[in-house]
Amino acid sequence: MFGTRFSLLIVPENTGRVIRKHLTGWKIIAAATLIAFLFITLFGFTIGFFRRNVDHHKLATLKRENRFFAEKIKELQESVELIKGQMAGIIEKDENIRLVFDLPSIDPSIREVGIGGRTFETADIFSPLVDQVTVIENDIEKILRQIKLENASFSDVYDKLQSKREQLDHTPSIMPVEGFITRGIGMQVNPVTGFYQMHNGLDISAERGTPIHAPAAGRVVSAGWEQGLGNCIVIDHGFGIVTVYGHMSLIKARRGDSVKRMDVIGFVGSTGQSTGPHLHYEVRKNGQPVNPLNFAVKTALYTP
């Protein structure tokens, strides 16, 4: 094979002259090997060129994506920090509300809403971006747990508020009639007998027929004539509070009636032991007389 001689005839079309070339087997094999080597080398360079271009494009794309995600993570971190600040304000307000309504404060350790247990690796990727995402996820999960805690706390406060509201609705917070306070609570001279005796309420002077208003919600437990007080109404407001209204010219409310604050229950008069038109007004707390001025937000005019 290597020693075999070959003849190559070349006949150009324009001249017709035959050109003869003599080739040996080893030259043909060497030429074929060289051509194959050049082809393989060129093919390899071509593949490498395209691969480098593809890798460069992928790298550029990944860099752009990393920058995009880094910016988004930064925005998320800022949003989380803002929410954490708002959450701190909500917690502070919650503590203040609990203080107002005599509810126990929530221990700071409970507000940390800690969790525990085994942890599981979800990925073997370690990078600053992954670490930042993990921190953000933990912060968001903690905020969600704090929101659940605050919802429970607000439900507790709401129940207390409803109870407090009912109590406030049944607490005498206004004076039942507009007029002048002519006699206060305590040891006073009885204008009829002239002797000192305990006066358990206020005497509020007003024109005959002036409307008398219920100072709070309650139920009329007595409506009729009482010795010394004349036409008299007694209202039970619950929570241990009872109010008494005496010397009325006319009783409008009846026993068993439910009244609300500002309902007209009667009118000023001078019945019973009285020297002139006025309302005798008492407030009793757990059966003991107390100063009505301690309850009323708006008081009657006072004449010393």
C-alpha cells in the first residue's frame, strides 16, 4: 500500500493537454491524514467558539438576573423593615389599650412568637442572595405569627370593650335635670323639721314641670309615692348602681320599664316634704349613698 504508485491524469478543457502526476501510497495517506486533522481542528475551534459565545451569553444573562433579584431583595428588605416598624406601633397601641381596659400586659417573650423543632435543608445553594432571602422569609413568618397574636389580643380587647361599653351605658354620667344645686350630700339641716340629719343626695332647684331625664340605661324598679319624697322613681342600672328621684310633679315611667340615657322619666315638682319645686337626686353604689357629682360629666349649676 505505502509503496504502490498511482498516476493522476489532469485534462484541462481549454488546452486538451494531459497532465500526468505520479503519487505514491504514503503521500496519499499523509495528505488524507493532514486534511482530516485540519478538518477536526477546525471543527473543534468552531464548536469551542460557539460554546464560548453561548457561555458568555448565559453568564451575562445570569449577571443581569442577579442584579434584578438583588434589587428586588433590597426592596423586599425595605418593605419588611417598614412593616416591622408598623407592627411595633400596633403592639405599642395594643399595650396602651390593654392598660386602659385593665387587661394584663402581654409578656415581651410571648410577643417574640418563637418557634422550634427540627430544620430540614431544602437546597445546597450558598450565596449572599440565598442568605438574604432566608432572612426575609424568617422575618415575614415572624410578622405573620405576630399578626395572629395581635388578632387574638384584639379579640380579647373587643370583648372587654363590649363589656365596658355596657357598663358605661348603665353608669349615670349626666345630671337628670338642669337647675341649681341648692343642697348637697352629707349632714344638712332639714328645711321642714329644722333638725340636722343625713341628706343622701342632691337637691336641684328647677321650674315646676321641667323634664327629668334618666342619666343612664336601666330598669325602673319602683314608681309611686314614697314617704317624705312624694312622687318617686327608683332605677336599677345594674353593676350595683341605683338612682332615686323624688318630689316629682308627675311620674312618666312605670315599674318594670326599661329606660335609656336621656329618656324622660318624669317632671320636676314639690310633692312630699318639700318647700318648693326641685328634684331630690340620689346615687347608691352597692346600697351605699355616694355623691352624684362623682359620676356626672355634665353637672347642674351650683349655688353655694
